[in-house]
Amino acid sequence: MKTHHSTLHTLQRIDFDPDSFTPGDLLWLPHHAKLARSGKKRQTEHLAGRIAAVHALRAFGEKSVPGIGKNRQPIWPEGLYGSISHCGNTAIAIVARSPVGIDIEAVFSPQLADELASHIASEEELAVLRHSTLPFPLALTLAFSAKESLYKAFSLQCPELQGFHDAVTISLNAETLAVELPALSLTASLRWHAVDAQRIITLFSQR
């Protein structure tokens, strides 16, 4: 599969061409047998995500490929935390020595934002999002993505974090979001930026 690697600070990005994928490409993965029956989309996204993860692990002197856990989560080397996400033909990954979560999403259309709003956020959150300086579809996408990033960061520590209403967006601006996790008595600060006109990335990194 044809790929292109780029780096943004500690974030590793892989852009890939799914049309160039062949089943033999999966042999690069030690756990390739677990993906043998998956669809092509799943296979290409998984492979690109693991390539990004390997680049991220190199900064810590690790050469392993993260395996697949019982809940399909990546298995990271002892003492390290990581996160992988993909959207379209782009996969991203990050690794740190403390909990970290990352997510890339396509910005919701106005129609989709209206359809998903109540599933993603409470009425109180929606009021915050609608009164922000950002267009509502972008604000809702950021809230959705921020929650995804936090769930990835804390899924092992707090497995009860499963629904979007387990996290509460309390503020957002052009660079950051603040999200409360009542189950952890934590208010998390996340950074975000636009990949392009249609996609955004949110990142949580515990200091």
C-alpha cells in the first residue's frame, strides 16, 4: 500500500492510498491473521494506523507493532500510552509516558449536526456550543471528537466511560476545549486544530 508519512510535533500522520492495497501488505503486521476476515476498509485503516504508531514509538526506542487487545484497543509497550485514529485516507498516532488520546474527524454538515446533537451533548452543553464563537456544526464535531479522545485516554483506567453523556463540554474556543469527566472528578483541557477545511484533530495529553 502506498503511504506518505509526515510529523507534526509528536503527532505522526500517514496518508494512504487504499486502491494500492493488496492482502499481502498485511503480512507486515505480526497479528495479520486477526484481520484476515475483515473488510478492505478495516484492513487499510488498521494498517495505516499501525504504521503511524510505529513511527510514534520510535521516539521511545521501541520497534514493536502494537497488537490488538480484547476490546480491539491497541496494546502498547509497558510504561507507554498511545492513541490511534483515522478519517478518510489519513491515519494519525501519538505515544507518551502518560495517558494520551487523539481523534480525527470530518466536520459535521449542518443537517448531520442537527440530527446528532442530542445524542452527543446535553441541553446544557448544546447551549455552550451554540453560544461559542465557532459555527455550531464545527463546535459539535469538536465536542464529539474531544470525548472520543478522552475515552481513548482513560478507557483502561475508567471502563465505565462509554457514552457521550459521561463527559461534559464546558467551554471551547479557537484552540482548546475544556471537558468535565465526573466519573474521574477531572476537568480536561484538550487542544484542537484543523487538518484542512473538512477535518479536525483533538488531542488530550495528561501532564
